Amino acid sequence: MGIDGAATAYDLAFTTIMGENFALSNLQGKVALVVNTASCCGFTGQYADLQKLWEHYRDQGFVLLGVPSNDFGGQEPDGESEIKTFCDATYGIDFPMMSKVHVKGDAAHPFYHWAAGARGAIAKPRWNFHKYLIGPGGHLADWFSTVTKPSSPKVIRAIEAQLAQIKT
């Protein structure tokens, strides 16, 4: 068991931006990229590449989860309704968005405590648009810092390697 009693990501849950429970156990056998997002950040443009990833790989067993957070520079000050409207109107986001949470410190959502336990302090988010890749078995397969674009070859290779595990 990891931190917060979670052995895998499947032991955890988020709340969607619409207020519904989203058990990560629903992702069993799939590959997920979990990204802490912010609407007023210099990296907010990554939403466009995240949407492209989602569109390209979703039919292959890939799920992208956006997790808004106001932990870095106060760059996600709005509530869920405003965040959803911004994402829809500006980037046409249709991948699942979760409700706003903390991603660092003692108040961090259990997923972020679990991920830190799985990969150590080096893998903790240091800014918005930090990315965690969850493999089809629910384990943390990789992580990518803010500056690593969703369209980077490193991210694409990692996603495709995890998707290949589904097919074998």
C-alpha cells in the first residue's frame, strides 16, 4: 500500500467538474494522463495539445484527465463553472475535467500524495501542467514536467508504449 492506503491509482477517485464521483478504477485496462491545469498560466496553451492527444488516442484506450489547481501563482482563481466555460470556449476541451483541487502540500488530493509516494519528491508538481502517466495496471508509469509539451516525442513514446501493453 502506498500513501493514503492506495496501492494503485485505481484505489483513488476524483470529483468531476460537474460534481460527480470519478473512480479511477473505471480506468482499469486503460492508459491515463493526469494533468494539473490552470486557465491563467503561461503554459495554458498546452490545453490545445492535450485535446489533440485525447482525440488521437482515446479510441485506443487512452484517457486524459484535466485537474485544475490554484496552487501555483494563483493562476486558476475561478470556480468550476468558469473553468469549464473557459476550456470549452477557448480550446474545445471535451476530455474529462475534474473539480479544482490542491496538488501540493499536506492538503494535496490523495492522488498527488500517491504519485509522490510512487516516484518520490522529484516527481512532485512544481508548476501547472505537470503530467502523470498511469499505465493499464494502475501504476505510475512516468511523469513529465511542466515544460515538457504534451506533443513532445518523449510523451508520445511513453503513451504509445503503455497503449501497446493493452494490446498484448
